Amino acid sequence: MMSQRKILFVSHSKTQCGVYEFGNNIAGVLQQSQYYEFVRAECASLADLEKAISENKPTAIIYNYHPTVMPWLCKKITKGIYRNNIAGIKVIQIGIIHEITQQVADSATGYMNKWILGTSQRRLNSLFNFYIAADPTLLLKNPLVFKTGRLVPVYNKPVIIPATTTIGSFGFGTPKKGFESVVQKVQEEFDEAIIRLNIPSADFGDKNGIHAKQIADNCQSLIKKPGIKLEVSHRFMDNQMLLDFLAANSLNVFLYENMTGRGISSAIDNAMAVKKPVAISGSPMFRHILAAQPSVCVEDNTLQEILKNGFTPLEKMAEDWNKENLLWDYERVLNAVISKARNYQIPKMGIVRTLQSRWRKLFSLPDKSFTWLRNTAAVTEDSLVPNASANYTPVVLKTGQVLNRILDDEARTLYHPAIEKLFEFVPKTMSKKIARANVQQAFIFDTVLRLVKDYKTPKLLCVGSYEDTASMGLQKMGYTVEEIDPMVNYFLQDFFTKPSTKKASYDIIFSTSVIEHDPDDKSFMECIEGLMTVGGAAVITCDYKDGWKQGEPKPVEDARFYTKEDLTKRLLSYTPKCELVDTPQWECPNPDFNYLGKYQYTFATFVIKKKIV
């Protein structure tokens, strides 16, 4: 049943520009929501905006904002709407950031009032209360900034295979799009090919199409081989025409120059829709697909190699960036920013819970306790490209040595080969860690490799993946690991509700020093069990101090220390379909790990399998 919560989606008046097309596509998806009523409004002035607010009385406004297309929208206006309650309502201001970078996201501030955050503090040096960025690579360090996936349009027409190799590209005639580089690259690799370019005029930046025509002339002058034909069009295509254009090519190529300070290019969204191979430069505007394997970047592979590899490297990303997941992203963002004011409840996993604890998570920096063993100030520089020569053999467990155990000095000796191997694979990330805590990552790495042989095509999930060296090591060995982390994308409980998340589909789920930081470890374990295949395994480590009770000293990052009672009874009670893989050895009268010079405890492992009934 449709909620009465109206959300105004504001964009500028229709023009030939990428920002408008982006907003138009997003709004079309949002209007399919069953939980919010999204109302589109094209506004060219403050008067247009005031009229839309007065007519719709929205709970929140999402602006498809770029300063070039909305110069009339300024701090004074958005704060005036918020503070003076135009139309007699409290209007939350949410801005979509198009030119997003990590620095921009980290430094964004919002005008907060006490009805939102429970504080009287006001921050007046910002345009919106919250921000949305369509950048899957963004680290979520700022509690005011949310991110979504991309939107890959649906295209269901039959596949077209051109008789002659056809290389396509499109974009407005603005600087540094690299059309000339496309022509040069094709001539380097092909003796016979058709190059098809669509370069329309842009209402912002090339209104009369002068630059577009100049680029076309430049490209034509570069044609030297008789077998290379160039076709250039300047017509502005609607969405369907553009997809048809891309689908008629053998390969679509985008060789933007290195434009720093820019957001992600929407051109790739359309190119992925038609499921034809895509080749890119190493421009930051394509950063969201630079990790594709085999690489689709021309710095790594030739056009012919990328063409041969087909669409496979991008297939998983295209599936994930669908309209269902995008709608889910926007709805959960709105749930978060509205919940405090509305004081409503959201069902989670069949249980209706208040959002009090979730709210505390959402409006604090991502829980650094998830990553207290690593430096969250910098993104790792270690390459995760699989190494064909990478190898590791799990340590030999002697009689009496089990997987459910204490990770003490004896374990550090046992798993020292795994620690050394991780230093070999990802030295820069490992160097950031607390040395005596590395036994946890080593245990996870070793144990996953010990268990993975039991599965024909293992599907792996890492919970708490940001700079997780066990996950990184597995990827270096060629394993595909799906990763979730509140710094990177989601909390586990959020991921569980994502439309594309397939329940009971993961053969091995592993998590290093995460569970003790989650205030709700019951739902954490319920999600783990719900995601595991029958016969699947979960490999978990946690902070452990037997006999510890709530109220006793612990690191501020931890919600608790685990005890033998917790592991033996409580966690197992949350996963009734699972059982321990062996008889545990969790006795530890003398913990040997000290944190900050004042917390003495140790680490324990919790390894379970989902029963085959």
C-alpha cells in the first residue's frame, strides 16, 4: 500500500545535458516505489520550487543538483526552505552530488537542526542536509553522505553482430572526451573497421555544437588506413535511440583523459545496458569498473583482447546496478534520514524493530571498530589483480588441534606461514596492522583455503571487507570474493534485504573481528545462517574474554567481549540450522593480547556448518 510520504524530486528544465538525462532516468525508477510517492518537478527558479512544495507538501526534497544547471539554488534558499517551513512543513534537503570525489564527500557538511540529530548544533556552511552520490567506489566516512549503485538501463532487443568490426563511442563535444584517441587506437590495432561516433551539441558547454563539429573534423583528419571508415552523427538521441546505437557496435570505447575532480561518467551505464564489450581509459571517471577482470582498460589490454573477452568482465556489475537495487538504495537512504523525525518503525527480517540503534550507526562515522586493526585513513595501495603463480597450502593440523579455538601465541606460531604469505601478497596493507592481531586474518585465510576444496565452484562472502587482508589474499590467489562493509557499502543486515541478494547461496562466509562491534549480534548471526548454503560454512573470529560481564571494562569500539557461554550456547541458538565443525577448545585462563595497554583479552574462532538435513 502506498505511503503518504511524498518525496519531491527536483531537476532543471529539460535540456540536452547529461545531468538532466541522469535525473530523468533515476526519477523514472523512483516512481515505481511502493513505500514513497515520488513527484517529479522541473524547476527553473525559486518560484517554481516554491510552487512545487506548496502543491505537494513533501517530507523531503531530492535535488538532481549541479551548480551549472541550477545556479539559482543557493545556501540561502535551501536553508530558508528548511528553517522557515515553507508550506507549513519540515522539508529535508537532499542533494545528489554529480562531481563527487572522496575529498568532496569527506568534507561535505549539512545544515542540521535538533529535530533530526537530537542536537542543537547548527552547521551553516552547506547547501543540503544530506547528500547522495552514485559512486560505488566511495568510502562512507561522512555520515551525511550516502551512496548508491549505478543505474544500468534495461535493453532486451536481439543481439546485433556487425559484419565488419564496428567500434562505437558517444558523448557531448566537451573537452577531453578522447574521441581522437579512439580513432588512433582503432587504427593501431585494426586494418579494417568502422568507427561510429555520436557527438551531439550540449546546452551547457557547447550550445551551438561548434566543439562537436571541430572534434569530428579532427577525427576525420586522423584516418590514414583505407580500411578504416569513420561515421559521425551530431543528432541528440533519446534513451532508446542511444541504446540502439550502442547495441549495433562490436565494441564501445571511451578514452577520456585524466580529468581530476570529476564524478563518474554515465556513458558507461548505457554501454553496459546493451551487453557489448566495453573498453575504457584509466580515467578516474571510469573508476567504478577499473577493477573488472579481465581488465577492460586499454592500459592493460588491447582493444582486440577486450573484444575477445566479451561482456563477461562487466556482467556481475551490470546485474547489480539494476533498477530494483537502485530503488532499494534510495528507499533505505530516505528511511534513514526521515526516521528520527517521523519516529516510525521498519520491519527487518520479519521482526519489527525501532530504528534507535540503527540511527546511532547511521549518524556516526562508520564504526571504526570494524577496522580497528587497520588504518582507515587511507585506501590500500596493494594490487588485487590475481597472480597466476600465487600459492599457499594450509598448515597441517596435528591430532587434537581444532578450528574452534583460542588464537593465542601457540596459534601465532602455527599460522605463521599464513601471516608470511599475506605479507607477500599485500605488504602495504599488512604493514598497517597490529602485528599480534594478524593471527586472526591468518586463521581466516588458512581456514577458508582449507574448506574451499569441498565446493566445486565456491561462492565466497567477506563480512567486514575494508582492507581485510584475508579477503585480499584470497583474491590474489584468483578466488572471487563478494565483499560487504559499512565503510564500503552496507551493514550485513542491510545487505540481507537487498533485492539482488540471493539467500542460501554462499558456500563460505568469513568475518574477521566484526561481530563484537555489532550491537545486535542476534540479527548478525541470523543473516549469516540465512545466506549460507546447505553444507556451507561460516568462519568467524571475535574478541574473547571468558567470564566477562556487561559493564566490565572493554575497548570503546566493542559492544562486548565473547565468553565460552556465548559461543557454546547463545550464538548457536541464533543459528539452529548450523553446528560447530568440531569440538571446541575455548578455555583461556590467561589471555595474551593487550590493547592500548589496558585491555587484556584474546581472540577466539567460531566455525560452523549449515546442516544437511
